[in-house]
Amino acid sequence: MINVNKQAWDRMVAHAEKTFPNECCGAMIGSIDGDVKSVPLAEPLENAYSGAQGARYELRPEDLLEADRRARAAGMDLIGIFHS
């Protein structure tokens, strides 16, 4: 199960609204306790897809690695990716 708190959810929705009609994407940051994943932070990332972004997204590996580094520095994990 993944629990996304309101602040993280609101940030994901705001990112989707800001990038509409293009696809948005980002990292979900949090913690893992057994089968439960908690997401208190959402980090918007740039859609790097070079074509029409209305139905597709692409993350640069270096952006995802940097999000993971920041998460680990804060004592958290990269839980997953969100996209619209």
C-alpha cells in the first residue's frame, strides 16, 4: 500500500495543472515500512521528452538519480514516479 499525504498530493496536482495539457512527471519521496510506503514529499521533475508531450513523458536519468540522492540525504527513499 502507498499512503500519499495531502501536501505531496497537492504538489503533484499543482504540477499536473501547471504543465497541462502536457504530461507531467516527478518523484515520490518517503519511507518504506514492510508493505507500507509513505509519501510525504513529491518532487516535480522536468518532462524531457523531445516530441509531443501531451501523451508521453521521459525522465533524464541524472534527474532521477539526483532526486534519489536528495531523498537519501534526508533519510528517505525514492518510493516511485508520478505522472499525469
